[in-house]
Amino acid sequence: MTNGPEDHKRILYGRRRGHKLRPGQQELVNNLLPHLLVSLPDEGMMNPADQFEIEPDTRTANDSPGNAFWLEVGFGGGEHLAAQAEANPDVSIFGCEPFENGVASLLAHIENKGLRNVRIHNDDARDLIAALPEASIDRAFLLFPDPWPKSRHAKRRFVSAENLTSLARVLTDDAEFRVATDHVSYCRWALSQLLKHPDFSWQAECASDWRVRSADWPPTRYEQKALDQGRKPVYFKFRRKMRESN
Ligand SMILES: C[S@@+](CC[C@H](N)C(=O)[O-])C[C@H]1O[C@@H](n2cnc3c(N)ncnc32)[C@H](O)[C@@H]1O
């Protein structure tokens, strides 16, 4: 018997469920989530624009097809994703998060802010990335990924040569890849992996480039936790290098 992709892949995330959802959250999961779920093809690639089609009977004059596609891996409670979607209504944003309570939290933000440019993959981001066409994502975010600090768990860290290569395939030339962490060893790990990867370059010129979160980078819940506990996060901006033309 198989249970899908998790059978043949190492699981990278911690838990899928936390406390029981409140009735309002459960209602959003039952009634709103099905309209926003990404539908992955059984085989081959999907067309990102198809995922953001708005049902004709609910379409409004303000609904414009996305000019750009962004991707957030592990959005947690969805504060950053919702703030980006609100600030950038002409960008279509994919969010991936297997933790049900996080998905319910993002759904509440989507409903409260009336967002129409968000689609959710409530599972492993690697499956969505594998189904995206080459050079289809204009910006990606990996904010406060699970650090898996023990060296025997290092293979569970999202930043790895394999995942960076998958991500580089779907990023457009010069696309920005933002990574934040409050974990000293993850910071070293992520920097070393990204600096040696042939498809990414780090644009930082001075310490404030990575010590200070830029104004167009909304905060997250984990970031606040880290700050409350006295840890100073780092905010990296990498670029996907230009592809060589044939
Ligand atoms: C430490 S939390 C940070 C959440 C959020 N980005 C924040 O800053 O508040 C890391 C999140 O990444 C999610 N995650 C881990 N591996 C993932 C994967 N392979 N695909 C999608 N999400 C993943 C976890 O479920 C968890 O919610």
C-alpha cells in the first residue's frame, strides 16, 4: 500500500496537526479551503495561471490575472503571505504549509482581508515545486524554516543542494529568493549551501543588508518569537542567476 509522495521521501516538517480547530476555523477549512487548493496534475506540469482562475459568477471588475507568481514555503500562520498578497494585489501567490492549524490561520487572514490572489498547497512544497514549469516563479520565500539542529537530522533541512536545484529550475532569471532564520547553525548552513550552489548569488554589500528586514518584508510569527526570546534573525536576499543562453 502506498500513501503518496511521503513513502519515498524524507519528511521535512514537524507535525501536521496541533490543537483542535475552533468551529470558525473548521468552517473555513471545510468551505473556503477547497476553492483555494492548488490542483496538482497526476503527471506533467501545471500552468500556474490556471490555478488562479476566478469562477465566472464571482469575478469582479477588479480581478486582473496575475502579472507575476510568488511562492512561500512553510508559511506557518500565514501573516507574511497575507500581508504580501494584500500589498501586491496583481501578484499571484502560492503558499505551501502541511500544518493544518497554520492553514486555518491563513484562511482567516484571507477572509478578513478579502484576498483573491492566494492559492494553497496544504502539503509538502517539494510536490508543488516539482509540478511547476521551468522559470515560472518570480520570487520565493523561505522564512524561519524548521532548523533541525541535530546533525543527524540535517537531511531534513529544507535548504539542501537538491531542493535548491529544484527551486532554481522554477525561478525566473534574476528572481529573488528570500530566506530568514534566527538559528545560528541554520544561518551558517543555509549560507554555505546557497553560496556554493551554481544558480544563486548573494547580493549583500554590507551587514545591514542581512541584519535588517526591508520595508517590503512583513514580519512573521516565528520571527516575533525569536525576537521575544532575544535572538536576532538574519534576512537573506539571494538572486537566481541568469540562465546561459544557448
Ligand atoms: C518554524 S515554522 C515557520 C513558519 C513561518 N514561516 C513563520 O516564520 O512564522 C516552519 C514551517 O515550515 C513548514 N514546513 C516544513 N517543511 C515544509 C515543507 N517541506 N513544505 C512546506 N512547509 C514546510 C512547517 O510545517 C512549519 O509550519
